[in-house]
Amino acid sequence: MNLAESHSNSAPALAVTGSTGHLGGRVARALADLGREQTLVVRDSSRAPQLAGARVRQASYRDGAASRAALEGTQTLFMVSGSESVDRVDEHRSFIDAAAAAGITHIVYTSFFGAHPEAVFTLARDHFATEQHIRESGMDFTFLRNNFYMDFFALLAGEDGVIRGPAGSGRVSAVSRADLADAALAVLRDPGAHRGAAYDLTGREALSLDDVARIITQKTGRTVSFHDETLPEAYESRASYGAPSWQVDAWVSTYTAMAAGEQARITDDVLLLTGHQPETLGEFLDRA
Ligand SMILES: NC(=O)c1ccc[n+]([C@@H]2O[C@H](COP(=O)([O-])OP(=O)(O)OC[C@H]3O[C@@H](n4cnc5c(N)ncnc54)[C@H](OP(=O)(O)O)[C@@H]3O)[C@@H](O)[C@H]2O)c1
């Protein structure tokens, strides 16, 4: 291929996945607002956000050839973890391999707080396996280990106003997607300064689900309470969804991970990266 045929010189330095979703969408919009050029790698180009300075390429994580073509000529990749699936780690591995083959030099990956092969939250094990594959790829990396989204806890109560799960009095330092997007943006503005770093991104308070219920009740006027399920109750109350067992395990272990104390630690990493404190659940609900 001669130079005239190559597209590599015209590719933006940065590629972003997940821009049709909540977190990647926020990051992509913020990058566009800063005047940064980017490639949006999406599964369906008709749903890509229309952003100044952005070009769109279509690829899913499992499609190695399309992913490689989408990333050719790019240096830095912001990789949002994919939707839960039975073979998500294989999808991630395929995409990481494609990124390395395309010449990506640095991956910024949205991992999970407490990513570990024996984490109680089953999906934290997927994130550990993905981190390992990135480390082994030889590319530079930055891991953004996001704790559970505050946005999720705000919506947790069922129609009857009851939050149900086997969390006991366990606590979670949940963090808003808005703060996580700000943290990601700080890294993407100067990726070289964050090479090899892993950030544990949390909110600034560790709440039990009794606290969550109380704060939602105070802030919204809707009466919300928490029912601490037993493990058998937790599986039984979710059986009607007909979900596969790996998925029900993931749902239930969201709560058991809290009960085990794995999601409670509070860090300064959001403040360190963004220069502002992460918001509390009360502040989040005031804004919503
Ligand atoms: N920390 C937490 O509490 C928490 C909670 C939920 C999820 N998560 C993880 O964090 C990620 C981002 O959160 P979010 O709220 O932004 O999720 P979201 O709104 O569902 O967005 C996920 C984005 O990833 C894209 N995507 C998913 N699977 C993909 C695949 N196999 N190949 C290529 N693109 C794929 C989606 O594309 P489409 O629009 O085509 O689907 C979408 O743009 C989630 O995907 C999940 O891995 C974390």
C-alpha cells in the first residue's frame, strides 16, 4: 500500500466505544465539546451520536476484522466494557486483540472496583480477566475501576417501593456516571500521564441499602424501604424473569458483594482526577 492509499494518517488519535450508551455517550460529547477529534466505534452507525469532529465506524467487539479496520491509525482507545453476556470476556479479548493488531498503543478501559478472580460480584471476575488480557497485549493501559453506579441505586426500588436483596447492612460507595465520565475525560485529555495507572473510582460516602432507601424517601417524597432477603429468597424473587443462571448470579451477587464488604471503600481518585468531589446520592437526586 502506498501513502496515498493509506487512511492511517487521517484517523483521529483517539477512538471511543460505547458512545450510543450512557457513559461512553457522555465522554464522547465532552470530548467533542473540547474540540477533540475522535472515531466513534459503534455497533450500529445509525444510532451514533452526531458530534463535531467525530467520524463513525461500525464494529462489535466480537468482530475482529471490523474492529481492526475501525481502529487502524489510532493511538489511544477508550474502551467501555460491553453489555453483560455469557461470553463477554471472549468478546473483550477479541476486541483487545484487534486493537493491538491495528496499532493502538494505549487502552483506557472501564473496569470494575475490586476486579479480582475471586470477587463476590461475579462480573468483577470478567473485568479482572479483561484487565489481564490487556496487560498481556503489551499495549499501555489505564484502568478505570468504576464502583456500582449511583444512577442504578436511585432506581432500585420495585413498584411497591421496596428494594430487595441479600445485602444485609453492607455498604456501597456508589458513584454517579457523571463523575465517572469526568474522571475518564481527565485521563483522555492527557493519556500519557496515566500510563500503567489503575484508579478505584468511588463516591464520597458508603451507604447501606437502609441509607439509600431513607435518602430516596427524603429527597423524592416516595416511601422506599429495604428488605434484606435471604439467599434462597433472592434467587426465588428473580426466578420469574427466566434469565440464565450466570445473569441471576450476577444480579444476586451485586448484593452479596455489598454484604461481604467488597464495595464499601472510599477513595480520593475522582477528586484526584477531576479536581472536584464526587456527588452524594442526595446531590444526585436533587439534580435528577
Ligand atoms: N458500574 C456499574 O454499576 C455498571 C452498571 C451497569 C453496567 N456497567 C458496565 O459499564 C458499561 C457502560 O455503562 P453504561 O451505563 O454506559 O451502559 P449502556 O448505556 O448500556 O452502554 C453500553 C455501551 O456499550 C456498547 N456495547 C455493549 N456491548 C458491546 C459489544 N459487544 N460491542 C461493542 N459495543 C458494545 C453499547 O452499544 P449498543 O448501543 O449497540 O448496545 C453501548 O454503547 C456497561 O456496558 C457495562 O459493561 C457498569
